[in-house]
Amino acid sequence: MTRALIIGDMPFGSYQVSPEQAFENAAILMQAGAQVAKLEGGAPMVETVRFLVERGIRCVPIWV
């Protein structure tokens, strides 16, 4: 059986304030069934992505 990967797109403003804010909102996505969190922002988001991954949140960073 083939299963789809569910990617939750984090909306603008839900992760830019702090890595802690990003974690809280990514956790909500995971609880709703997402398997990966997608966020945009390029180099300024590197530390946020690292923070999330270190806490078990898989990410798809989009470098725009």
C-alpha cells in the first residue's frame, strides 16, 4: 500500500517571531496529522529550522 506524505504549510507569521513560536505552531500541525512542516525564509530561518529538527519536527525549508 502506498501512503502520501502530509506536509503542513506554516503560514506567514506563525514562525518568524522566535524558534519557540515556530515549535508551538509546528506541534499543532503535527497533532493535526502533518508529518513535515514547511516554512519559508532562507538564511534567516536556519536557526529556527535547526531548533525544530533538534526537537523532532521534520522540516521542508524553502529558500526564497
